Amino acid sequence: MSNQTTTAPVEVQSMGKQAFVGLQMLFVAFGALVLVPLITGLNSNTALLTAGIGTLLFQLCTGKQVPIFLASSFAFIAPIQYGVQTWGIPTTMGGLACAGLVYFALSTLVKLRGSAALERIFPPVVVGPVIIIIGMGLAPVAVDMALGKNSAYSYEHSVLVSMITLVTTLSVAVFAKGMMKLIPIMFGIVAGYVVCLFLGLINFQPVLDAKWFELPQLTKPEFNLEAILYMLPIAIAPAVEHVGGIMAISSVTGKDFLKKPGLHRTLLGDGVATAAASLVGGPPNTTYAEVTGAVMLTRNFNPNIMTWAAIWAIAISFCGKVGAFLSTIPTIVMGGL
């Protein structure tokens, strides 16, 4: 980080404005946040709860210095699906909770040897292909979902909905401007959902039956050595990718967060957030580039905004109708994403 970097001023804001901007930040993250549990079969409200708690734990570990939001990690989608099919949700959660130990180990390494040690042990030429392989592991599942396999939807409806969802998502990602460009997943979900409405594929009965206030569904983890050994190496890629997220927010704000509070503390915070989420049945957490982009566009560098985003996520997680509504999103929409 250059010594000539200009530190961006933190605007003094009222609590009301902080709360409003925090809600905006949650909206930016919302599509990706709920997509992970919807694809993996985990509970969406639990993911909201653990994203909020994880962000607060991250702030605690970093002295509330970094304006960043943590939520569901895409890197773990394929491993979660495999784990759920092989061992069930409780044992998968146990393995994911132990994956947080990878962050703790890397945090200790950075503390003792400096951040350069990470690049020597895990160079981009190694980490890059690992991330690509993780992504490719999702392809067969996504294709099956898009084609409506193992579902009640016809092939014609499945292809129509998934293609409209895909085209909308790509179009927004490529052609949209400003804040809209940060939420292509949200636009894709909305487009696919609207088409499903016109086709009569949505059943709103679960929403009508759900309570307004309902505790998120928590899962007690179970620990199995095989599941733990499976999840541990998978955590390396997102842990190293975390460095890029911290460098990005450092560039946006003009502050070198790699030095203060230090990469070892941000890695620790991410690890604590990931372990805590998995201990109650939520997906592992990671830093969200979309929210960093929103911070850059709005020029809101106050970390308190992320506190409010976390509070909103936790509050919404206790609304049963939100989770019920999200559960009405057809799998063919998810396949298009």
C-alpha cells in the first residue's frame, strides 16, 4: 500500500442515516446472501442471522475499524451439498465449524511471519485453479436445477425460467450502472420469480401459514473426522481470497487495513464468523465484494454502517414470513443463476 494514499474522511452521520445506509448495504448483499442457503438446502433465516452475528464478531476482532460485511460464502456451496448428501446437515456443520481453524492457523502465521508468508505458501497460481475447480463443481448441480430435474416443473417451463433468469443476471452485470451493477443476482431472482408467477408455479400457502415472528432454525453440529478432514483444505481458498477483499476495502477507503488492525486480525475475525455460523446451522461467512463496491459508490466509510447492516440482518431473520417467502422461489430460478 503506497504511503501517498489519501485517507478518506469518515462522515459524521446521525444514527438514523447510519441505520438507513446500513439497510441499503444489506440489500446489496441480500441476493447472494440468501442464494447460498437456497441452493444448499440450509435455512435462509439462519443465514441472515449468522451473517449479522458474523459481521458483529468480525468487528469485535478488528476493533470495529473495517467497513466490511460478511455473509454466505459461495466457495462452500459444492462442499455443503456433498456433505449434506453424505453425512447430513449436523455433521456437515461440524466439519464447517472446524474449517474456521484454517483461518486461525493462517492468522497465526501472518502474525508471526507477515502477510508475505501467505503468498509464498499459497501463490495465486495455486489458489486460482482451486477456486476455478470449486466453481466447476457447481456446474452439474446448476444444470440439473435449470433443467428441472428431480422437480415437478416441466422441461419447457424450466428452460424458459432459467434462461430468462440467466440472461437478466448477465445483462445487469454487464450493462447496468452504479448501484444496480452490484445486485445482478437480485435482478435475476426477481425476473425469474415474475415469470414463475405468470406461469402459475408459485405456491404462497407457506407464506400465509408462516408466523410474523419466528425463531430461526438452529442446528446442533455433530463432529465426524471424515467430514472435518474433507472441509479443512477447502477453507484455504476462501481464506486466501480474504486477503484480496481486505486489499479492496483498503484501496476504497484509503486506509491500509493490512497493517491496522492487521491482516492477522481480519483473518481471525473471518474465521470466528465462519465457525460461529456453522455451530448454529448457517453457511460459512466471507467478505462481500458487492458491499465494498457499494461503499465505494456511496462514499460511506463509517464502520458503524456495517453494524447497522448486521443488526438489520439479525432482525429480519426473526420474521418467519421472510423465510417462507424465500422458500417459494423455485429451484429452476436458482439453476439460472
